Amino acid sequence: MDREKSGTRSPCVRDVLQRGEDEITSASLRELSERLQQAMRPVEPSAVFVRSLGRELVEASRRQRETARRLRRNLLIGAAALGSVASVAGVAFLLLRRRALKASEA
């Protein structure tokens, strides 16, 4: 059975992993690198995948911008509401204070 299909490591990888870190030589690392490059050839993504990924990224960007826009709008509305409440509270305080001063004069 082929080692790749059986899931076992190549002798080089097994040997390198079993040796202590101090015993790893540049030759064994070079051999491991060569074996990895032979076994792991670059793969081009399909055109369908590239188009799909492009659409997903554009949609994610649109959603992120929309969320940021909504957050800014809600913060602006909240600040305006808080300002209005502060204004009403200030006017109410002044009216009550004025009434209290008039009552104390009488």
C-alpha cells in the first residue's frame, strides 16, 4: 500500500522526529525539504472557486460597511436623544428652582 494513502510518515520524517533536536543535521533537513517539495506540488484553485471567493469577499465587505453605517447612525441618534433629555432636564430644573425661589419669597 502507498505510504501517502496509508497515512504513515515517510522514513525521513519519522527518523527526523525520533532524533533529538540537537541531532538534526542540515542534510536531513535538506532531504526532508526535498521530499516535501516533491510530495506537495502547488495547486491552482478552480475558476469557480476564485469567482465564488471574490463574491463572498465583496459581500462580506458590503455587510461590514453597512454594519458600521448603522452603528454610526444609532450613535448619532443616541447622542441627540441624550442631548434632548439633558436640555429638558435643565429647563425643568430651572423652572422648579424658580418656583422654589418665588415660594420662599412669599
